Amino acid sequence: MSKKAWLNCYPDHISTELDIPTISLPELLQQSTTKFPTNTALSFYHKKISYTELSMLTNAFASALQQGNVNKGDRVAIMLPNCPQYVISYYGALLAGSIVTQINPMLVERELQYILQDSGAESIVIFDALLPRLKAIQSETYVKNVIVVSLQPTEHSFAPDKTFDEFMHTGNGKVTPVEINPQEDVAVLQYTGGTTGRSKGAMLTHSNLIANIYQSAEFFKDDIRHGEERCLTVIPLFHVFGMTVCMNYNILTGSTNILLPKFDIEEVLNTIKAERPTIFPGVPTMYVALTNHPEAEKYGIDTIRICNSGSAPMPVELLKEFERKTGAKILEGYGLSEASPVTHCNPTFAERKPGTVGIGYPSTEYKVVDLAAGLEEVKPGELGELIIRGPQIMKGYWNMPDETANTLRDGWLYTGDIARVDDEGYVSIVDRKKDMIIAGGFNIYPRDIEEILYEHPAVQEAVVVGVPDEYRGETVKAVLVLKAGKEASSDEITQYCKENMSAYKIPRIVEFRTELPKTSVGKILRRVIKEENVISSN
């Protein structure tokens, strides 16, 4: 591959290098409010919120935080499904100078406790149904300010906690200006799993996040009509893909964000029929469900023009079938939490190559380097580790200097993903971060599950792998060796997992063996077990 060969794919009117504005995310919202004051910013079932109203609600939230002595740099956790309160809390916390800590609502007590302890968050905005999880571990965290969101009338008593509406009225309506240095100040802690078993908080600055949405705007300059688009957002906003590609990018472009709290095929189709979205970012399992629905075309899914697919590889046949039914283009891309997240995408302005994740975004450099030392660039077509450099790359990991130094080297982000690049700069991801499993769009780290399995009194050894699954892409399989004289059934192990981990992590297959394959020094050969399952599925 010639030096930066992908730049030759760009037409003259789309810039390959950008002058990113030095603004904060709250300033972005204010700019879009000035440009599109009456446009609908958020649509949630029958409720519509204009950009002017969103700006006012954001100010009220920030004022309430400041009245509660939440200061610049304090962490505010958000643990909500997609809803207007998510966007209000996110931008309100940033306006007050706080750092948003995104939390997956599916986390169980031990996982929630770790992130709250690690981030040091003293405030949390939480969905009412999740409150018991918080209460079970709150005394082990720094949390003292709990703001409870209910999406329907409830008789729950949250004392001494405040409901979202009650909290919004505790401010005086005025926001004390906070000086934000976009290039230095962290906006979001985006927690991502790791092969070490410890979840890491990627520190994304205001400039990182601003850069990524301006890179998106330039890349899709020919396709997105500012002030006119309607984006169906089913991808969770706590996920870095949803946060950037749906929430923040829609605000830059003055688009309407149609929010749904979960993917339910009938609800999605009825929403498409009623709201007529033009853009639908999703993950492959969503496209599988839509493609296989026998009456999908009757709901007007042909209003969708552009679909961005991320989080997991998109099967080429699925892509073709979905496009045949909708007339939309699915543009498969690539990113990771540490990159805010998008670094690559298949373009609309040049050849789209199914099976690849496309070419680099504007202002993004990348190369594939040798797996041994990570210093020498390999030839086109050869396998190596994908490394990336650009303005969207994180500041580092929260309170993890060693992990940061290992991942960020000489300005390059070492992704840990095995890839190849062709002569034109199109990237194909061949394998994922070490042993990570991607099931239904969720990143699952085997070590997280194994550590819990090892706590079961009957388990002597455990290894977790991803096995091919037609619907979810991969599914989780646990292979166990039991202690001598101990017994356990698959159902017992499954029930134990249900009590100790998020639903999407629970092994769907449990296999018992008398021994596991190991190296000469006794290290379990996870790869051997994974390969056995790949072969048996073919």
C-alpha cells in the first residue's frame, strides 16, 4: 500500500484533513439551538422536544447540579435506557463542567459497584427499576446524590432520593459559567472491558468527541441534509456508538432523534411507519430481525436511506438482502471506545467493499504493523495489528497509567485487533481483541465470566469462548472441569450465572470435561477450544 493510499478515494470536495473547532459539547448544543431553534431534537413516543426546549432543560439540569455543589471534574453517572432524560442529563452534566460516567443498565451489583468505585462518581441518574441494584451496593461507593427517572407513573417511594422532575426544580435557573478546555478536559468516562478482567474507563475529552462528529459530518457531506434528517435510535446511548453516531452527531446536524429504549421488532416497525426515519444506525442482529420479518416492507421501511452498521461484523448476504428490501445503503464501519469511537467506514463517495470496514475517516492515520513488536508496517494483504492516530483518540485510561502506556505509544492507539489492509487502504478486521466475544452487538470479555465461574464451589477450571451463532453472530460457551467429588448440572451453572452477571454475558452452552488442553507450562489453550467449535459448526 502506498503512503496513505486511502486518501486517493476522497473526491476533491471532501476534505481529508480537518480544522476541528475548539468548542465543548454544550457549546455545540447551543450552536445547533441557534441554527435550528424550532426543529424537533427528540421524539420519544408521543413527546416532542425542540432544540430550544432541550437547551432550556439542559440549563435547568446544570443549574440543579451546581446548586447541589457538583463542581467541575466531578463524575456524574448515567444509568438509563434511551429516553429524553438521558440527553438532558448528559448535556446538563457537561454544562456544569462534570464528567459523564456512562453505565450499562444491564450491569449487576458487582459490576455496577466496580465502575462507581473506580470513577468516584458521587451523583447518579438512574432508571427506577434499577434502584434496588444501586441500593444493594451504594454504601460501598461514593454515591450520595441519587436522581431517579420513571418513564411511567409510579407509586414507588424514593426518599431520600429525588425524582428527575423534583431534582430539576432544585436549581435557580442560572448556570454559573465553567471554563472548559476542550482539548484537556475529560467529558466522558467510557468503560470498556479488558483482557485483564478489569474494566477500563477511556477518558474522552470534549475535543475527542467533537472531532469524531465533525469527521462524520465531512465523511457524509454528500448524504446528510442538515436540519432535515430523522434518525431512529435504538442503539443504547450508553454505548459509545450510540452516544456519538446517534446523540452527538444528530445534534451537530440539527436532526430529529427518535428514541426507543429497547429493540422490539414490532415496536421498531410501528415506529418506522409512524415517524418515517431516514437514518437507522444499528448492529447486525437488528438488521437480521428486520430482514426476516415477513411484512417489514408494509411498514414503509423504504423511507430509510442510510444505515450505519457497527459493533460486530456484518454478513455480506444479510447486507444484500436488507438493501434489496429497503433500498437503503448499509455502510459498515469500525471503531472502538478509545477512539470516540469511529475511525473507519465504507464511503458513499467511492467504492464500497462488503466484508471490509472501509477507509479511514478524515484526519485519521492508520497502518497495520507486525504482531511481534508492533513497529514495522506490514505489506498489503499481510496480517498484523491495526494502529490508529487522530484527534478522536482518547486521552488515556482513568487511573491506569500502565494500561495507558501499553495502549498509546508514540501517539498511536494500538487496537489489539488483527487486520489486513489492501492496496487502496480498505481495512478488513480478521480477529478481535484477543479473545473478545461479540454477541448481539455486545462486547463480552471471557475473563469477566471465567472469574465468576471460578467462584462456584464445584468449578475447578473454566474457559469461556465465543462460538458461531446464526442470529447473535457469536454466543457464549463455557467449558468446565469440576472439582473431584463435586457435581453440578448445566442448569445449576446457568442459574448461578444469572445471579452474578449481566444477561448478555450468561453462557448459552455449558460443557463439562475431565481436562482442558494446556501448554507445557499449564496455561489453558483457549484458542484450541475455540477452533474445535468453529470446525464443528462448519
